[in-house]
Amino acid sequence: AQKITQTQPGMFVQEKEAVTLDCTYDTSDPSYGLFWYKQPSSGEMIFLIYQGSYDQQNATEGRYSLNFQKARKSANLVISASQLGDSAMYFCAMREGYNAGGTSYGKLTFGQGTILTVHP
Amino acid sequence: DAGITQSPRYKITETGRQVTLMCHQTWSHSYMFWYRQDLGHGLRLIYYSAAADITDKGEVPDGYVVSRSKTENFPLTLESATRSQTSVYFCASSGSGNSNQPQHFGDGTRLSIL
């Protein structure tokens, strides 16, 4: 079963506007973390923002914020004031709590990614 | 500089050859991971290591071997390369296996098997 779903293969946004990238997840573990990574065309994976399952407030990091709706199991990334340098692939990922003797072993499970293109 | 480095960045080899991808981190992180990235599959875990001398299989381990004799190094070996192993390989590390710890990635190795 797909644990992380990103339904938008591609998104377009005008420079200086805000954009929301969707992510839904599935887990029965009460303790988990949600992460967003950026992969520019150069290929490296850049950690952007983290949201914990027990966090009461939405995470923010500069122009990035996470719209966390736990009951809906969604963790959408909001990028405000888009810049040309934001054009990249964006991955949502989940890390479930370490389960000794189980299978989670702290791995990240990734979605398929969303390609964001920022137009001038 | 502190961080996680992978080498080589690019590699071309032939089927049947053995090839080793290197990963080195300077944070003294306990956990290290190898992922492969393929179109249509996103990133998938190959192997992971919770500490020196402790390794275990991920989702797609067949055809790969790892070792971790030192905390800072986690090499990935393809014992007899196949075309299906053409991919981009990422090494990552984190301080623990807890769900609140991000994984930090190397720049990747682009491997082509002819």
C-alpha cells in the first residue's frame, strides 16, 4: 500500500506568488515524522522542513511552511513568494518511529515527487 | 568541511563487473542508509546500518552488499552489475532512528551499466 501520495506530478506558479504542494500519508504508528526535500536539477537532496506527529503547531522555515492536518493525514508544503530558484522536484517523506524487532528501522518512505516550475 | 560525501559522482561500467560506491560522513551519525532513485519509483531503500558492524536489508537489497567497519564509512558494492542497477544512488545519514530526525543526503552517484 502506498504510504506517501503526492498527486501532483507537476505544478506551475508565477514568481512571487504562493504555491501549495500536496502530500497525504498513511500510517498506524502514533509517532512519525513528515519531511519535505527539494531536489534541484543538479540532483542533490536538500532537507527543507519537518513536522512531528505530536506537534501542535504547523512547522515553518523561512518561506516554507507545512499545512499539517492530522485527521486528514495530509502534510502539504506551502512556499510563499516563489522564486525562480524554487524550480525543482519536491519530495514528501515519512519516517515512522523506530520499532526494534519490527520493520520500520527509521527509514524514510518517499512519495513520487512533484516537479515545480516557477515562471518569471 | 563537515557533511556527507559520495564518490564517485559518475560511474560507467559493464555488466558482470564489481563496482563499489563510497559514502563518508563526518557527523559521527549512527544511522546510514543507501537509496536508489529511479523514474516511476521515487527513492527506495537498499540497505541501512544502525551502527558500525550492524547492517540490514531494506526494500530492494538483491544484488548489493554493504559493510560498515567504521562509523563514518558505508560502502555499497554491486557484486556483479546488471543493467537493472543503472540508477542514481544516494547515501544518507541521521543521528538516530527516531522519527523526528531528518536524514541528510550526499550528492548522489549516477551509475550507468552497459
